[in-house]
Amino acid sequence: MTAASEAPRKKAVGKPPRKTPGAKPNPGELKLPGWEPRLYQLPLWEYLQAGGARADVVAHRRWGKDEVALHWAAAAASQKRGVYWHLLPEAAQARKAIWDAVNPHTGKRRIEEAFPRSIRVRRSHAEMKLELENGSVWQVAGSDNYNSLVGSPPVGVVFSEWALAKPDAWSYIRPILAENGGWALFLWTPRGRGHATRAFEVRARDPQWFTLKSPATATDVFTPEQLARERSELIAELGSAEEGEARFASEYLVDFEAATPGAYYASLIGEAERAGRIGRVPFDPALRVDTAWDLGIDDYTAIWFFQQAGREVRVIDYHETRGEGLEAIVREALAGRPWTYGAHHLPHDVMVRELGAAGRSRYETLRGLGLSAIEVGAAMDPEERINAARLMIPLCWFDAERCGLGLERLRAYRKRWSRATRTYAGPLHDEASHAADAFGEFAANRRGGAALARPARRVLHEPLGWMG
């Protein structure tokens, strides 16, 4: 079933407080005067006012996601004293989209509509914080810096643009809300497959969660004529029918499978899936395992595991970690997979000496940990890696389970959009780029690959034992 034909899934099956048998929720029960939820927003609103504590809503643009969240937070904060957060991926985005935002239909600031003067006693523009007359505090912030918020722990949290936020924020906040019985509301529009789609699909099967998937074809926000116009304008704006259709399917039809706008590999991964090249790909003990790395220090480290059989490239595993030292990475990634290794492909900056490591390079550190047969690639333009990866993906067979996260990263790897020039400008550096860089490093330098003639590739050591 395509997103265009899919009706929104409405599920309000959490554990609300006990009510008198036959009693129905009153939509005005927890609501400030002057605002009414729209008809298609009612299932979410009624779930929350009935005491529901976990809701995940993926909906089209202009659905009114933040509008519902603001009025719900105002109503909840007025009734129960506590701290409430409205989080966007970054603080600057939160200020523009929520704190300073003006309702174009009324000309009033959105926060003043949701939190009228009658219930406010203090406002801090610098901290984007409101204090209410009953002692509650409501604050807008960036989920990228959630642990900088000081004071009492929250009892209600909104994660807006959840698909673009770092999932670590929920990992940090979840136990706080579990302890104090607080609520969490996730609001987003798809941006390809990622942590938000993964979480939604799990939550949709969990009776403790309310989930709602709402495409524009299932609400009355846009007429069919307006949707057709939006589609044609996106195609014209992005200069490509493929890009425009992908953006439209994602942002208006709420299609999880739509390629991320500007994606480098999403269509190729889709072709691999349709051709049956994503499934079970077991380790073959007759073949050596080659690896390809992208090393992060305070960032992500990504490692792919490959076996080559003729022209066929079997992608058998993927390992990703964050904020760990090289010793832990080698122990978890390689010692935890005691295969017979061939070459370990690493980028050229592995040779850079680091002051914090007594002047040793990461290559020397890896060598000291027993890693051998290290192949150091030459410095190259990102487009070289991207083009090499595009040539290699049609030759690849991927293990769906063990490479699930890696495939998600490849699907999400995309170009950076420049608002100033309204064009794409090179690869975007985000959580997907590390896996993509490692994959491209292997594609550009692998045995039998397109870059065999590149003289700058250096094999620094011969294979030694299982560490290779």
C-alpha cells in the first residue's frame, strides 16, 4: 500500500486514568479558551487529555503539529505545576519556529496565543522561557543541547521535528519521565528512513503508545488542486522530477520509503532491495573479510565488513559506535568478530599525529592494538568516493539484519541544501555521512575496484593472524 492511498492510523490505546463507565472525554476539559483542535487533531487531543503519556505523530506539512503541542502544554501546565519543554533539533531553529513565530492568520505570536497574559507572570527572551502564575515553567530549547537545561526535571516534553533530532535526547529524558509519570509527544515529518521511522514502527505495535500517521490526502488542509500545485512547484524548485516527487511524497504523503531529497544512494539501495540483493548474506569461511573505516573521536566511527567473490561484493556486517576510544572499538568490532581478515581500509587522515595521544597517529595506535594489513587511502574529493560507491552498489549483496543500520545511513546520505543559492552544495555532514564515507573508501580502493590505478594507496603491513 502506498502512502498516497493509506488512511491515517489512529490508535489511542495507552493507559489513561480510570473513568466512569460510559463517560466520554470532553475536548474542552483541558483547553484554554479561544482555541479548538481541528477535527483530524481530535484523536491525539482526546488521548492526551484522557491521561495518555506517550504519543508519536508523523504528519504532513501544515498539519498543525506545533500548534497542538503548544496548546496542550499550556493546558497541562495550567492544571499541573511542573516544568515543560518544547524541543526542536537546534536552539536557533526553536527560536525561529516557536519562540518568535507569528500565526499568519491572526498576526499574533504563537506562544502568546497558547499562553495568554492572563496565565503568565514572567517571560525570559534570552532563555526562551515562560513562568506561569501557578509556578509552572515552559521553555523552548534545542534537543542537541538538552543536558544544558538546568532546574527541575520536566514532566512534559515535546520533540518537534523529531526526524531531524538526535535520538540521544530521548534516551536521556525517558527515565526522568518514567520516574515522575510525565508525558512525551513526538511530532515530525519523514526525512527518509531513520531513527524516527524505526521508533514509530515499533511504537505502532506497542499498546502503551498512541501513534498516528496522517498524509495530506487524509485531512482537509489542502484541496486536491492545491496538492497538485505543491507537487509541480517542488519539481520546478528542485529542478528535477525525481527530487521533487521525493520531497512531495515525504512531506505531504508521509511516505517512509520516499528517497530523502538530495539523497546520493537511496534509489540504488531501493533497486538492490527490489532485485532481492538485500536479505541474508552469511559469512563465507573460504573468503577473507575486508573492512573499511571512518574514524571519529567525539563523533561516530563506522566500520563495514565485506567479502568479495569475483565481481560480487558481499556486505556481511556493519558496526557503528560513538565517543569510544580505539581500544574499545577494536575489541568490539574485530575481536567480537574473529574472522580471517584481509585488508583494513582507512582514510588518509589516520596518519595524522595527535597531540592528545603523545604525538602518535591513529595508525600507530591501531597497529599497537594488533591491527595489521592496513591500507591507507589517498586524500580524495568526496565526489570520488561517491562515484565509486555508486558503481559498486549494483554489485553488492547486503545482509539485511546485520547491515540494517548501515543501509539506513546509506539511504539517508544526502547533499547539503543551500538556502542562499537554493541549490545543493556538496555532501551534508551528519550522522549518515560517516557510514557513507567508510563505504566509499572501500569502493574507491578495494581489490578489483575502479581505483586500482591510483598510486597513492599504501599497503602498510601484510596480514598477520585473525586481526589481519
